[in-house]
Amino acid sequence: MAAQGSSGKLRSAAAQPPASQVGRGERLALACAMTAVVASAFAVIHSSHACRQLYAELQGLEADQWYLQEDYSRLLLEQSTWASHYRVEKVATAELGMQPPIIEEQKVVAP
């Protein structure tokens, strides 16, 4: 769509004034927008880097958890082995010289 200017020449409605005629406010708005875009880009970079660091830390902690779980399972097995009734009885008789009491030697105490 064409509009007629004050000098009588036809000018396009979408035509922009030359850069030398751009107002000071428009330049300031453009500079602020560019600054915001650059700041946003740096924020995305920082966020991505922090995410990668935290993920690497998570993987290390999960590996530690796996090793600790494996050790815990091994210790539970060892504890059940050391605490078995057969082993306790064997150690009591062989190393400590303990014997089951003889029934004739037992005395009942009245309350």
C-alpha cells in the first residue's frame, strides 16, 4: 500500500527510515535487547555446565553406593557365618572347653 508524502512523492508504508535517522530511544532499546540476548546465552552456558558437573557427581556417587552395597552384603554374609549356632558351639567346646551340663549335677532352686 502506498502513501503520499508531504512532498507529493509516493512512499511505501513498510519503508524504514535510514539508520542515521533512527531515534536515540530505539538504539537504546536495541542495545538493551542485544545485552539481554547475550546475558541469556551466558546463562544457558552456565546452566548446561552446572548440569554436566552435577550429573558427573551423581554418577560418582552412584558408583560409590554400588560398592558400599556390595561391601554391606559381604559383611552380612560374614556376620551370619560367624554367628551360626554350629560355629558358636564348636568354638565353645574346642577353644573354651565348655561342655553341656550333666543332668545329675543340676540343682533346682525354689523361688
